Amino acid sequence: MPVKTSHVGSLPRSQNVVDFIFARERGEAYDPDAFDAAMTEAVHATVGRQKEAGVDIVSDGETSKISYATYVKDRYTGFDGDSPRNAPADLKLFPSFLERLAKEGGTPKYARPMCVGEVRSKGQGELEKDIANLKTAMAAHGIERGFMNAASPGVISLFLQNDFYPTREAYLAALADAMKAEYETIVAAGLDLQLDCPDLALSRHMLFQDLTDAEFVKVAGAHVEALNHALSDVPEDRVRIHICWGNYEGPHVCDIPMAQMFDTLMSAKARYVLFETSNPRHGHEWTVFRDRKDDIPEDKVLVPGVVDTTTNFVEHPELVAQRLERFTGIVGAARVIAGSDCGFGTFAGFGAVDPEIAYAKLASLRAGADLV
């Protein structure tokens, strides 16, 4: 049986969808019924494209969300104003490249409000629309297994910074309590839950630049503790976790190594572990899993990113197969799913990879998995 395929979650959005999302983002007048109809139609098309490419475990592409983390400002109380922006440390080391990115519009522009009040759910209405759209599309296309992304407490604290709770720990605890119902709603609907956790890697060189690696590992451990609390009533075999060093083309010379985050990652209450192995800064780290094979819990399923999401190269299927075979040689083919390094539509209206090339990459993912 061939290795199954999936991806990290976000996919390119149509211009119609992007226009609706930004009209809402800017507080402009728009027709809510037309908005909902556009999202339903787009998710149907997105799921169809995934099936056409040969993806086994599909998502809704995060179609209705402005981004994978800041969407929470629209679904929870307590957020207003704007959070400080802090460029990743690697880009600061190369100011001419950072300036070029800024001039070329290489950094997405969207609201990042501060937490200025108590974080509480406004209800699961928007989430339930997303779930209904995905399940309807899956049924229409004859797909049995899907997943839905949700922000982790830690990544919310990274992008929507605290100006209300007395400590970071108190803020994380409040976020975990608030997000708990969202996680449970996704799983109760019959979908797998994916937690996006750039806070376990990206935040090291973005928000915690002044810490030592050892100090950061302790911070990341606290993030996982908050996440595990929020997952206390969710079956572990329905949960995916994605660690990320930042879905951008850049030097990445400040990335904390996987070797230092391995134990933290394995401690998360998640059966499926998604991580980068295609980009040139992390392609070598498959050896961490080889060398620490005995420390990988027997129920963990590895989902290595075997196609990159920051360049328009389409990986050859034989290269995809070679990357996958490194991991099937460690834990066996039954415990490996072919994935992508990150999302193809991390922010609405912004993506380095052409939409058609994104699906070509997913098709190559399928072809490579079939060779294993």
C-alpha cells in the first residue's frame, strides 16, 4: 500500500475570496450571504483540486481565514489595537534583503491586534460554517478523511501579544481555556485537528531573540503544556501538530535546530508530527529522527515536508520518494505520511508559490509517494 499524502493546510485562495476577506478585514460593507456562498464554492473547488492532485487527507485550504493565527481576533473577544512587529533575527542580519522584501511587498499586511481584555469565544458559528463547507465538499468528491487547522495557544501569543493578563503564563492559560472548545468541535465533527505551532521554532528568532536556546526550550515547553491542557478531552489519535521555522524564503541562519526541539515536539499530545525537511536549512535534519529512533513514541506518525512551499521549483517524484524513504527506513511506511514543509496560502492574498504550481507540487507529492 502506498504512503498516504497530505499537506500542512492552507492553499491558494481565489481573488474573489481574497476580496471578501479583506473587505471584512477593513470593516468595509459586504454582503454576508454572498461571503458565505463564496466560501462554500471555493472550498468545494479547493477540495476538488486536492483530489485531482491525489491528496488523501484534505483540508478546506483555510479558505475563510485571513491567516492561520490572527483569525482568532474575529472569533474571540479581547483583541484590539495593534501588536508590535518584530522582524526575524535572520532578516535583520541581512538588512539589504529585508529592505528588498519590504519594497517588493514581500511581507503580508494584516491586522495583529493586542490582547487588551478577557479572551472569550464569540461562539462556534464561523467554525461550524467552515466545518460544514469542508464536510460537504468531501462528500461531494468522495473523500473520507479531512483535517481542519486551528491556532495553538502559543502561536496566538506570538502574533497577538499580551497587554492584559498579568504574565505570559496567565495569557497562555487563558488562551488554552478559550481554544479548548474549538479543538473539541473540530474533532466532534469527524475531522482531524491540526495545531499550527510556529511558536515552537519561529518564535525563537522572532520574539525570544534575547534568550539562550536552553531558556527558549523552557518557554516552548510551557507552550506545549498549555496546548496539552487544551487537548485534554481530545483523543490523541485525532491530532496533528505542525512545527515551523517561518514559511518565507530567507537565510534562516538563526533557526533553532530540530535536535534541540525534538523532545518538546514529541511531548505534544498529538499522534501526527508535521515538520520541514525540504528547505535547504532543515533538509539534513532527518538524521535527528534516525539517531533518536528509540525516543520516538511507538504511536507517533511522522509527516515530513517533502515538497517546499517557498519556491516554484516542482520537486521530481524520485526526489520526493528519496526523502520519504529516509523516514520509512526509520519507523516503517505505515507510520509515514507525505506532507509539505508549510502551507501554500499562509496569509490571504499572499504566497510565494503560484497557485497552479502549488497543485503541481501536490501532484508530484502523490507521484513520489507512489514510488515508495
